Amino acid sequence: MRITAEHGDLTTTSVDAVVNAANSTLLGGGGVDGALHSAAGPELLEECRRVRAARWHDGMPVGEAVATGAGRLPARWVVHTVGPDRHRGQTDPALLASCFRRSLEVAHEVGARSVAFPAISPGIYGWAPAEVARVAVRTVRDTAPEVPSVTEVRFVLFGPEVLGHFERALDD
């Protein structure tokens, strides 16, 4: 599996599956979630509503993932995952690792070969970007043998500071 980090915009990234740092409602929000929903158009919201109605009536749990179509995005699928919120006492790195692992497993299940991730849970969820980068890179590397269809993972990061943390984690 090829793993890279780059500065970019997930809404314009051409990959099979883009990962959404979603909130538990799956109905859009701020940050990455809001940007993806806005760019994807109403089709994404409709698919998320169907997922809620069929599976997670009270919202998707932290660390879980689910795939939907990607609406108007250049990707084929959006894999939604809910990151842990340190401000709500969700401080176990295993919860954060689960977001990356489950997202790759779901991407593999739908047949995705290339996957683009944002940083999950820094910023308003209170996780240090360096810790997110370490957990993300380690988890992707550890999960690679279990998801053979996924041959490329790109961490597509909005800011240079977060990008630097991911580049360092990739170098370790």
C-alpha cells in the first residue's frame, strides 16, 4: 500500500473513496463534514438519512464507519466515520484508531482501491495534531494487510501545520 500526505481539498480529490470526519448524526456539520456535504449536493444528505433510518436511528457510534455514494464529488464513495471528542471524555487512542481502521475496512468492502483521509478529531474535538498523525499512520500501516483492495491511501490535509505532523509520522 502506498501512503502519502499532501496539502489539499478533499472535496476536489479524485480517489475511489473519500473519508468524512462526520458527526454522529451523519446529517452534515462544520469543517470537513460541512464542506463534503456542500460539495456533494443533496444526494449525500439523502443517502445519510437512509443510513440513519436503516441502521443508526440514534446516530453512528464513535469509531464506526459506513459508506454512501458521493453525490457530486469526484470520488465514488464517501466513507463516514465519527471521531472521538476529547472534550466529552473520549480520550482513548483506540477510539481514534478505530476510525481509520473501520474506514479502511469499509472502503475495502465496497471495492475502493484509493482512499483519501482528512485528519480526524484535531481542532474542535481537542486531539493534538501530532497524536492524530501518529495514530493515523500507524493504524493505516497495521491495517494494510487486512484490506488488500486498497492500494493507495492519501492523507489530504488543509493546513501546513497538520501536514507537517503527518509527514513526520510517515517518516518514522
